[in-house]
Amino acid sequence: MIDPGPIDTGLIDIVLLAFLVAITFAIIRLRDLFGAVMLTGIFSLISAGLFMVLDAVDVAFTEAAVGAGISTILMLRTLALTETRSNPRYNRLELMPLLVVVLTGAALVYGTFDMPRFGDPEAPIHQYMAPRFIEQSGEEIGVPNIVTSVLASYRGYDTFGETTVIFTAAIGVFLLLGGPRRGLRAGDALRNDIILRIGAKALIPFIMVFALYVQFHGDYGPGGGFQAGVIFAAAIVLYTLVFGFAKAQKIFRRRPLELAVAGGVLLYGSVGLTSMALGANFLDYSPLAHDSVHGQHRGILLVELGVGVTVAAVMVALFFLFVRRRQV
Amino acid sequence: MNNVLDLISWMCLLSGSFFALVSSLAVLRLPDFYNRVHGAGITDTVGAGLILLGLAFQAGFSLISFKLALVLVFMVLTGPTASHALAKAAYRLGLEPVVSHQKEDPTSAA
Amino acid sequence: MFSAAMAAILVSMAMLLVRAVQGPTVFDRVLSVNSFGTKTVLLIAVLGFLSGRPAFLDLALVYALMNFISTIAVLKFSRFGRLGQGHSKLEGQPMAES
């Protein structure tokens, strides 16, 4: 028996936002970069909490997976390769940049006065596309999670663009950081820790299954390709952390990873091309099955799978790239 | 029956919140890192357990309770592991625990 | 009733934040972040019940996972012995052989 209905979340909003402000000041003031990175981890957690209060569960999900997990790990790895105290030369107070920032900020804030009030039902965004999506999604697409139906079907082209952006970013990082490097130096305080190994062995299969659940359950609850890909990558990251990079590389070899990075985007595009070959528009899923709604389901399934594969492969590949770089 | 369930749920939630508060207070106020690890461990097990149990009583026997149980199993599995890893790393890397300092006994032979 | 739990969790989060900013050694910060993550999981679970949307539990599960993995990553990636100058008590401590 669950208490139904909306509650006044105003107080929670204020508290969480106050946390954010406090953390931001702390991040700026801390000269210890390592501590600052940890605090950005907390920042992501609170942001996700705020998204949840705003009822945006899918976004909170992605923020949790990416911001609190992968981002923090990659930043920590970068710190381990570079400096850990911010250079005092950059910490002097500079008047000109401060002036520019204050003026730009003031202009932006002034611009927001013209925006419709938060949650205003008369706002343009609630007048044109949103009602149509909300009303028609049930008949036309038939998946309970409207976020997925908008993301993967109505605005499937935009999502295709996003996936391609991830792919391109990965290529950029490969070009910058890739290439042969010598292996890691051995030894850190937690090597061969038996408790960690047993715990990881118990957890990793569960995390992978959970990633699959998130991938395919995205039609019904929060989830989808992006989140699932990140969670799957997190499982592989955990394996690498606990059992060592050498073992992880043997399982997730470079070539299959690269193929997977491209393969997901290719899958997505192929669905679109298949639609065209069957006579409809690019990424119009209706002709993919015997009737339109099932076509939509199939299309969304394949497309989300493509996204999930690419995101997982990119995250793992980036992580491996960072880890492989030799300690300076 | 509903009232009894509600009452149990209430009590679990309240005591869980109490333990969560105590745990954070410990992390804030205890003098040494290793003491604070002890304090933080309270949340992962008792605090989370009671709160999630209280929520599970509210939800009845359903998929939601199953998910709550999953979250609990997760936290009980990963929380102490993380505390262990943290304490071990700190110790191996040289952080010494604070041992009590005996005050000078003025009556002992100087 | 949920509000009381929510308030308690928020207060404990604030206390952990203070420790995260203050914590003299870097391990204190890691500990606070880890504990903060656990509290966030509880916050999400209670918030889900407060607003009548228990589908948030998937989110709580993901957080619990990510929190754990991040903590382990922090411990594995930080060369405390080498990087410990000036911001922890580990200045000049030799890194233990494993």
C-alpha cells in the first residue's frame, strides 16, 4: 500500500540545490584536484537526485550511470597520469575574465525573464508536439514508456545523431591516445585482495544481467540503450580494476571492441536504410513487420540495441585506452 | 492487519533513519579515519536494512519488495567490501591509526 | 512518516558533505563520498515511495552499483604514496609493498 499522489517537493529542491551550491564552492576552492574529482562525483549524484524530484527518471538514470560512475573513473585515471594539485599560477584573481563572465551571466539571467514560467501549461513546448506524442504514442507505438517512444521512434533521427556523436568522440580519443604503449607498472595496495576478488566475482555477472534488463526493459520502465551500455561497461571496468588489465584485455580484445563501436551505429543506420528499402521514410519503423505497431516495436528494439552496443564498446575502449597509457 | 503493518513499517523507518543519522554523525565527529570507517559501515548495513525493510512493509508482497530486497542485498554485499578495501588501502599506504596516548601519571617516578 | 526519513537522510547527507570538504586525509574524502552514495540510494528509494513511483528502484540499484565501482576505482587509481604531498598525512611515507 503505497502513498499515492504528488507531494510538495519544494523543500527537497531547495535543500538539494543548496548542496549543489556548497559543493561547487568547495570544488572551486580545493586545490587538491583529487578531492575535487570526488566532489564532482557527489555533484553528479545530487544532480540525479534533482532530476528525480523533477520526475525525469530516465535522465536521472543516465546521470547516475555516467556522472557518478564512468566520468569519475576516467577523471581519476587522468589525474593519476598528470598532476594532482592545481597550479597556483592559475589561481590568481583576474579582473577582465571576471568582468566578462559576470556580464555574460547577467545577460543570460536577463534572457530567462522572457521564458515561460517553469511548468506553465501554456508554454509553447506543451502546446504543439508534446500533447501529440503523449496522446498518440499509445496507439501508434504501444510501448508504455513514452520517453523511449519519443527517443527511439518519434525523434529517432536525433538519437541517431547522438549515437554518431559518441562514435565520433571515441574516434577522436582513439586518435589522440591510441597507439602502442607499454603496460602498467605493477603493484598497488589492493592487489590480490581476496575479499575484493570474491565480491567482484559475485557482482559482475549480476551487473551484466542487470544491464541487459535495463536495455530491454526500457520500453516499460526507465532505461534504454544509453543507460544499459554504461552499466555493462561498468561491469567490465570492475573486472579490470579487480583482476588486472592484462586479463581484461585477453577477454575484450581490441579488434572486437573496435568493431562493436562501429557496429552499433551501423545497426542503427541499417534499420533506417531497411525502412527506406521497404518503401517508407528513413527510420520509419512501420514497414518492418506485419503491422505498423509491431514494426515500431521491432524498430525500437533494434535501434536501442545499436545504441547500447556502441555506448558499451566506447566506454570500455576509452577506459582501456586510459588504463593502458603508461604512468609518467 | 494493515495497521500493524503500518506500525512496523513506521518503526523500521524511524529506527533506520536514526541509525543513518548516527552513522553520519560518527563520520563527522570521530577523531580518526579508522574510527570513521566504522561509523560509515553502520549506514550500509543497519541503516539501509531498516529503511528498506520499512519501505518493503509498505509495498506488500510484490515486485517492488523484491527490488528493495535486491538493493539491500547489494548494499550489504558492496558496503562492507568497500569499507574493507578503503581501510586496507589506507593502512597499506601508511596511514597510522591513532592509538590512545597515556597521560603522564604525576605520581610515577619521573 | 516518509518525510521524517527523508529529513533524516538529508541531514546526514549534509554532515557527510562537511566531512568531505574538511577531511584532512584523502581517505576521509573517499569515505564520505562512498557513504554519500549510499545515502543517495536510500534517498531515491524513499523519494520513490513519497511520490508514488516505485519504478525509481531501478535507479537506486544503479547508484548502489556505481557507487561501489567508483570507490574501488578511486582506491586502485590513486598513487597515494607518490601523490600524497601536502594534502594528506602520507607525506614521505613509503608505499607499502604488496
